[in-house]
Amino acid sequence: LFEWNGWAAEIRRQADRDFVARHREELSPQVVDAAFAAGLAAQDVAWRKSDHFGPAAIIEHFLAELRLEAPPESRAELQRLIEDPVPERALTPIAGVEDAIGKLRERGIRLGIVCDSGMMVGRVLRGQLERAGLARHFEPEALAFSDEVGVTKPRPEIFHKALAGLGTAPSEAGHVGDLRFTDMAGARALGMRAVRFRGFNDDTGEGPEGDVAIDSYADLEAALG
């Protein structure tokens, strides 16, 4: 739904450096960056096992790498910075997405979201959906974010959370995503129609292809049948 270009990465790194400087000023920025990178690597390992490993877990790993003790209030502050580094900044919807999902809603199709939330957790993403004017198109009870469900795609639990909110069976639903390993694998394993969107990120990694692949949201309605 939204473009991602890594703009928050440097802001998060600087937040980590500032946090550590208040507690262990002798640690260099390079050491701090390496510790945070180790936390991100641990997150990637967990993601590939379909386990959610969010900001709180990254922070624990980060502090353990640095052998740094920090009070709960300081950890909470750092977690807020990692989850939502620039609260006033709105994410940019992918071109054509609002028109496409608006047309689906006009047809009476109910919509949900299945999302590996990573560092930008469900609470923050809900706010971004509201800000972009997209939230009104989705059923609130069909929003399945991995930090809230506890697992990531392609595990069936996170898909079933959204399906339950929509009140529909997998065979009567479709899933649109960009990644083969998570989106396409998870949807196809459940018997959902899998649509791979290549318009922003054309994934060439491991995993199955979708039932159909599209390059523009203008083609979404036809792809869903």
C-alpha cells in the first residue's frame, strides 16, 4: 500500500547513537551501529522462521550486544523512536492504490490487511492508513499485523486473523503482495488467489509465483476476477 525507501534507517541509527551516548559515552558510533545491525540481523533470522521479532526484541538484542543497562523508561523512549521515528511524516501511498481499492469497495468487496509490521508496528500503521485516507476502505477487525498476531507470513495464523475479520473462507478470498516467500507462499498454501504486485518491488527471491502478477494497480480488479 505504501512506498518504502529506507528514509527512516538513518533516523533510527542516530536515535540509537544519542541514546547510548547518554548512558555510555565512551562507545563509538561505529560500535553502536554494529550492535543495532546485529539486532536487525536477528530480526531477519526470526522473520525467515515466520516469528515476529519487533522493536522491543531488537532493543533487547541491541542492549545485550553493548552490555548496556537502561531503565524501563529509557527503553520505552527508544522503542517509540524506533517504531515511529518521525511521527509527523506521512507515508506515500503507491500510485493508483486508493483508486483501485475504492473500486473494489464499490463492488461490495470487503478488504483486510495481512502485514509483517517489522519496526513500524500496527499502532503506527493504523495511523498512517488514517492519514492517507485509506483506512475507511478496510474492515477494522480484518487488520492483521504481525506484532499483534505474533507470527509473520507465510504462517496461516496471520492470514486466518484477517479472514475471520472478513467472515470469509480462504477459497473465496485473494491476497495481494509483493514477496514470493511470504505473500505468495502463504496465500497459495491456504488456497487463496495470490496476486503478486511488481509495480514497486519486483521480488526475485525464493518462493512461488502468484496466480497472476501485475505491474500496476490499474490491473488489480481484473487480476482478482
